[in-house]
Amino acid sequence: MKEKVDILISENEIHNRILEIADRINKDYEGEELTLICVLKGGVMFMCDLARKLNLSVRLDFMSVSSYGSETKSSGVVKIIKDLDDSIDGKNVLVVEDIIDSGNTLSYLIDILKKRGPKSIKLCTLLDKPSRREKKDVFVDYVCFEIEDRFVVGYGLDYDQRYRNLPYIGVMELSD
């Protein structure tokens, strides 16, 4: 099977949009501390670049969740593979995702985090596919790019654990 990746969103476009989103976050949390929670693995590059543009007191933490197991279709059961290292009780929390499509796993994750007593909880994503949204209660506070339902890789997003290191977002096409 041959793999082809065409650039959808350039490195420069990503950089510029992160600056815009960081500016909004800086204004929204001015004078406050913010805990960024990265959903691994895809969101790590985005969160690191975003964190470097924030002029706030920032804490970083990580979670890894799965609803797939070894299947290609979601089981609907979310499993926490890696939980937070620190408490979020009384903290301003910003969950940082690489991409949101159905919203099922994220809806479950947000519910879990809300039960841990944060002062506030918001959601930031690099890519949003609203046409795929099944969970209508998932509200995204900060969206870098809204995209069509296409298979994308790069800038943290992978195909079989590859392509995460691309500095841009590309559309993956497979052919014989």
C-alpha cells in the first residue's frame, strides 16, 4: 500500500493560528494560573507550542485515554491509560487536544475531570471536525482550524505511529 501526504495546513499557518489562540487565552486568564492537560499522544506538539506562547503561570499535565483497544472501531468504553500526576481541585484547566471528531471520548473525559473539582474547565483543539460530532454537549472553547472529514497526519497526528513529526497537517491518501 502506497502512502501519500498532501499539505492541508502549512507550518506557517499553524504557527500564526497558535499565536492568535494564545492571545485569546492570555486575555481570558490574565493574572491567573492555568493548568494545561494534554491528551496524549497527538496533542503534545500543539500543547508545547501553545504553552510557549502563553504569558501566564502555566502547569502542564498529561492523560492518555483509549476507547479503541486493539480494534479500529471505538468500543464506547473509555479506559484511562495514564492519569494526571497532580490534583486539579480549584484550578483553571484547559484540556488540549489534537483533533475532535465524534466527541464521545472527550465528553467522557470532561465529565471525569469536572468531578475532580476544578475552578474552571475549557477545551482547546488544534483541529475540529464538527460534521462528525455525535456528542452535541462537547463545546470547544478554542479551535485553531475547522476541517472537513478527511484523514489527516502531521504535527502530532499519526498513521500507525508515523508522521507525527511533520511540521504541517497533511491529508493522507492510501493507494495500491
